[in-house]
Amino acid sequence: METGLYYEKKPKSAEVVNGCRNRAILAVSSTALIIKLSEYLETHDNLLLNSSILNLDTTTKLAIMIAADVLQWIALDQTPVALAAATITAYGGPLSELPFVANGFWHYIPEAANYLPLKSEFFQSGNLSDILATSLLGSDYKNLALSSITGPCYFAVTMDAIALGRYFYSLEEVDE
């Protein structure tokens, strides 16, 4: 409703705010569980299921993490935009760690460092990508390793951020 030069603000319904708050709580909780799952998978090579032992190779660990991410997305959001944002972050996020790994700020334990993203044909010796990577990451950049299950952790944190953003937005008043 217009009053002079100003518009009256109207709070969003308690139902909307509570729904967003509950999703944000679920997002933070499920992200914490996914990160704990990644820790478990990094430190264990076997899983006991119904008295049978499942060997956890890199592919199986990654598949378990992706399944957890998909379940989180289904429970929290189910929108294609959120899925796209989280998937892009799952690929780009780990790559953004490479300068920190290259410069010794942190490293992955040798057993977990199983993903060599810059060891591809794109980085042939002498081409522009090779020169750029060498200047940014050093001459040994092709051996920079990350954990393959880091990407799914980025996915979960992105879903967390989306849910929290929607909750904080729900607290704002709206124009009538």
C-alpha cells in the first residue's frame, strides 16, 4: 500500500519463515553428516554391511558421496538451478585449492590424494595452458593431487549456502 513516497513493508508469513528455517537447519545438519562421511571414507578401506565386507575403492567412495549429495538435494531443494550451482561448485571448488596446495598452505594425506586434475592433454608442454599453469602453480603442477571426494563436499556446502540464503531472505519484509 502506497503512503506518500513510501511503501509499507509487510513481514513474510510465519509458515514461510519456519519452512525456510527448518530447511536451513536440515541443510547445516546434513552437510555436517556428509563431511563426517567423507572423513570416514578417507580413513577406511572397508565397510561392513550385513556381515559382508564391501571394499571401498576410490570409485565406490566417490559414488557414496555423490549419492549422499543427491539425497541432500532431493530433501532440501529439487530445483535445477540449485543442482546446477552445486554441481559447478563441486567441479570448480577443488580446482581453486590447487594454488594453496602448490604453495604448501595445505596438502592431502598421500592415501587421499588420488585426483590429478591437471594431468591431461590440455596441458601439453609449451602451450599457453602449460605456461600459465607453470607460472601460477610451479613446474610440478601436473603432480598436484586432491582428494576425489572433495568435490561432493563442495556440493553439500553449496546446498547449505543456498538454504541459509533463502532463510535469511525469508526474514526480510516484502513490499505490499
